[in-house]
Amino acid sequence: MKYCSILFILLLHLPNLHAQFPQAMSIHLEMGIPLDDNASNDYLIIRPQYALSYNQQLNVANWISWNLHRGWYGSVPRYSGNFIADTSLPAEFYRVKHSDYTNSGYDRGHMVRSEERTATDEDNRSTFLLTNIMPQTPTLNQQTWLSLELECERMCKNDNKELFVIAGGVFGPNPKRLNTVVSVPDSCWKIIVILDSGQRVKDITSQTRVIAVMMKNGTYTSGTTDWKLYATTVDAIEQSTGYDFLSDVPKPIQAIIESKNYVSVREYEHKRGLEIYPNPSQDHVTIIFEGMPYQTYSIDIHDLLGHSVKSFQSQSTLNAEGSSTFDIDIEDIPIGAYSIVIRSQHELFATQFMKH
């Protein structure tokens, strides 16, 4: 195909995939190839413009991964034709068509944004392949998702940052389908590793900033379209998707940067050993931490803008394993991502959790 001068299509079916296809094969896989426990639904496509894992049962990508810096932005006009069926897929795969989305009520939502590939006509056209597209509600696609895309553009152009981005959707067991074929995600997520221009995975440290968001594929109204409202952690996205992200980052560093919500949580100097179950949660959470049993602690829950949504004092109890615990009712707080801080006069613990 003339708009894909270099195209590798690889079926993932071997456990030593990372050893076979090292990160050097594509800048878009610099952080590693995300894998889950079901390789049969991961069909890997690597293009000059991005890489993706395609799910032949859902008829959308599991994830799409790409590099982004100011050099990818240019002045070529946006491709004006219909969205393009990806004929590089195997013959036995269904090839999604432009018309599958028509009159569905869902936008053809770019994962790699059209404006992020405007250096050449070939680059821009590649973003209109339907393997790069996910069904998104109009307000998600055109407002909330866009607000983070614009922040990526600002970081690249104004701050000379180099970003490594992964995006995809979370699907229920029986997802809604457009034209009976294209699966609609319940939520869309994005992970962005922020480096200086020219830096690579070897330059990542425990101080490297990572943006992670999880956005419901629903209707957004005035005051709810700022991407910061949906910031979360890489750990939470891994739990929702079953994929292991940033796998080529050294494990000790990976554990640190994947656990932080870099938008909402201040850099507390706090003890480790604070865990929340379940996470994501619904109406109640159990907090297990390395504090003193039967001691009174102040507990503060903050939203992504730093506003307190719940604040109280409680005495910790002791569980069967000998750890200090709290059981907290969170039924009265809205769905979203939160930071929680537990403190006494001499101790401070902090972590993040999601309510869904």
C-alpha cells in the first residue's frame, strides 16, 4: 500500500515475543510490547507511523502505541476521503468499513490523532485506517479526549517534550456493536510517558512523569470536559485491561511510576505499605497499612483538583494478618479517581484509588 512503505504484520503467539522482536524494531514500541494472558487476540501491526495490537473478535485495536514529538507535526492538509478499510489484515479477519459507523451515533475516534501526523500526506492518511479508529461518543471525541490531545501538542511544540503514548478501550463481556461488528468500548484510556526530546527508555527514572487517564465513553457536559478530571494510574489501567504496559522499563522504576497519579497527588514523603482493596472500587474500600493498631488517624480523600471530598478521623483496627486496617464507606462520593492521605502526628501514608 503506497501510504505504508514499511509494514510489518506479526501474529503474537510465542511466549518469548520480547526476545524475538526487540524494542529497536520500532520507535513506537520503545516502552515495550503490551501483552495480556490471551495472545490469540493480539495481532501486531507495525507501521512507520504507529504500532497496534488488533483484536479480530472485537474488530478494533486492543491498544495503539506511538511516539510523538514536534517533528511529527507539519502543515499537510487533513486527509479528506472516507476512512480506510485496512486491507493489510489477514483475509479471514473482518475489515471494518467507513459505513459501519454511519448513522451509529458514534464518532470515528482517532487514537493517533490526525494532527499528530501532518509532516507528510502518507503519515496523515495512515491515521484514517480504521484499525486506528475506536467508536467514541461525540462529546468524548470532540471535547474531553481532544483536551488531552491538545495538551500533548502543547508539550511537544512549546516544551520540546518527546512523548510515548499508548491508548485503547475497555470492553464489557458482551459489548455493543456498530452494524453488528464493531465493538464499542465502555471507556477509553491513554498512557503518556513524558521525556525530553531525544530521550528513550534508558533515560526513564523514578522521577519521570506519566499521565494516565480513563474516560467513560458517554456524554460530557460543560465543566466535565477537562482531561485532568479523569487522571488515574497506569496500575489502574492495567487492572481494567489485563495488559502489562511499560514492560521494558526497569521493574523497580516501573513499579514507582505506574503507581502514581501525577495530576492529583502531591509528592508526599510517606511510608510505603498502604494498599486499598478492591481498587477500582464501588461502595466500600478496605485500607491495609503499616500503621499502629488501635490508634486514631485523620483520613482525607481528595479529588483530582485537590478538593477534599471526605475527611474524618477513625481508629485503626487489626486484621487477622496483623496489619492495621480501616473499612471506609465511599458510597457518597462520585465516580472518579482520588488520592487518599492517612496521617497521625508522626506518620503519613498516601496512595490513589478509583471509584467506578
